[in-house]
Amino acid sequence: MESTLRRTWSEIDLDALVHNYHRLRERIGSGVKFLGVVKADAYGHGSVMVAKTLEAEGADYLAVSSNDEAMELRLNGIKMPILILGHTPKEQVGRLIEYDITQAVTCKAKAVEYSDEAVRLGKTLKIHIKVDTGMSRLGYLCEGDFFINGVEGISEAVNMPGLETEGIFTHFAVSDEPGEECEKYTRHQFELFTSVIEAVEKKTGRKISIRHCANTGAVARYPETFLDMVRPGLLLYGYGEFAKELGLKPVMTLKTVISTIKTYPAGTAISYGGIFKTDRTTRVGVLPYGYADGFFRSLSNKCSLMTTAGPARQLGKICMDMCMIDVTDMQGVGVGSEIEVFGPHNPIEELSAIAGTIPYELTCAVSKRVPRSYIRNGKVIERELLLRM
């Protein structure tokens, strides 16, 4: 659906996405597959348009969190391989097979359920086996005393009827963190992962064709971990310190407009709770952008948004649908003026640092009522609004 309302919107620069993809391709080399992570609606960027762009540019794989996310891509014409990283109930195995979707297997119970269901259907489910090497979340536990049992369990899954083990993977916990301890931990995870693969292949007599573990931090800092495929997330969208080091570009710009301007005398309390009071005659711009759009209330009275005349301080508590900024000394900034919430002139990294979080959380928080405009070669090629109407 397309919105005709000029309120708050995001601009998705597909040229920046293509640039980032090819820069990362150059980094990993021609012999390594590229998996684009498009879960959570491509971190708020729009999974269908991002997936279509990556497919057209030659990416090898996509990753999502659930079967619903995978089906959204398939039903919108995406034909490239898709890996579900999260849980899928056994009742949906038939659909996974029908739509050629690959499923992560994280433990024996899941392997048995998927195998039984695939055999019952007389078909084969493609899987990637997850190894827990230190993330302590999902996967076969293989650390220390659990190594033998972990290898045994994975080997059992590899040999189960109805399952085709195409890949095996793990996830690094601190590859993007600085310091000797984090580097030591990441290298330990990698060594454990490769040891598990070696033991499993020896035990089963089968070679697993796609080994992958390199997330954003590893793609930027640990080239030895590239193996058969990499999974950059934050890097693909051009955020974070590594993106700048690698010459990548931010893909999303979030914008709003000034809907109203009011002038208040000194001593006027602004917004809920009166946590900000004007100390002079103040020209206040009201923006149709609030926490229901994804503007964290924790940023209240702490950040600035960008006008054409420079940064404007946000005033008082952020409301559900609105917030206020100080435009007292900004000539030419008035009703209808565009405001950049984050983008090339107001980096998302600075806003996320003030909020005490990561850029991912801000892009994922952009709500469904915020339209996405997709830009290619400087022109809007598609608009998308996720509201049901």
C-alpha cells in the first residue's frame, strides 16, 4: 500500500545497499558465498525489496527468523535459497519442503521431529545444523565435556532419513567487541567450531558443503573465519564503526516534517511532566514523530534532530505521536520543513549511543505506520506502507 500522507517516512537507498554488497563481496573473495540477513523485515529496511535487490545482484542465500518471514519472501517472488534461523513447528515441515526453504536444526529433539515428519511425507527437508560454541543460546552444545555428545548428536542428525544436511553454522558472541579477551573468545569459538566439523565429517564419512560462522564483526576483523559463506548483518546496511572503516554507506534515512510552530515565553514547561522549561522566548517546532513511530522515549530531552540550518535540540518528553524541537535561531526553518531524524547528516550511531543501544534497535523500531520509500538512481521506484487498509 502507498501512503499519500507527508508525515514521517524512511528513505531506503538501494544504491547504497548495492554498493555495500559489492564492497563486501570484494572483501570476502569470489570463492565465498554471501548470505544476506533479512530477518525482522530486513532490520526495518523492508525484506522484500532488500531481498529482490540482493537476488538481482547475485547474492547466494538469505536468512530469516521464522517461516512466516520466509513465506513473505517466497510469495513475493524470491526464488533464491532461504535459511530459517529460528524455530519452526514440525507441522510446517511440509510447507518448508514445498517452498524449498532450509531449516536450522538446533538439537536432537528438533532433528527427530523434522526427520519423522519428512519421512511421513515421503520427502526430504534441507537443513543447516547449529552448533553452540559459546553464544549460549541455540545449537548443539559442544564445549568441553559436551564435545563427544555434541559430535554424536550432530552426526546422528546428519544420518537421519528425510534430512539433507547442506550446512553447519555457529554464531560469534563478541566478534564485534574490542580487546584481547574478546579476540581470544572469538578465536576459541572458531577453533571449537572447526574441530566439531572435522569430528563430524570423520565420524559420518560425509562432507558438509556449507560451513558458516562469520557475522558482521568477523567479516570486518577475522578473515580466517570466512569458510564457505559469510553472514554480515549490520555491515550490509552500512552502520557501525566497521562500516565506516570499510567504506560502506548507510541505507536508511528517517525523515519527518515540522507540522506546527509555536512561540513560548521564558518559563514555559514543554510536554508531559514539564521536564524542560524555556529559559528565553523560544520558537518550538512540533513534529509528527513519536514513540509509536519508533522514537525511543528514553531519548527525551537528550538528543538533536537535523534541520537545513543545523541540529535542533529535542525538547521535553517524547509523546506517542509527536515531539518538539527548538528552532528559535533557525532562519528559514518553518512549517513543512524536512527534518532528518537519522541519516547522512545525523548519524544513527550518535543517536543510538545516546539511547544506550545499537543502530539495529533504532532501525528495527521504525514502526509499520512509517512508510518506506525505495530509491534507485536518485529516484523513488516504490513506496510501501505496512498498515492494513
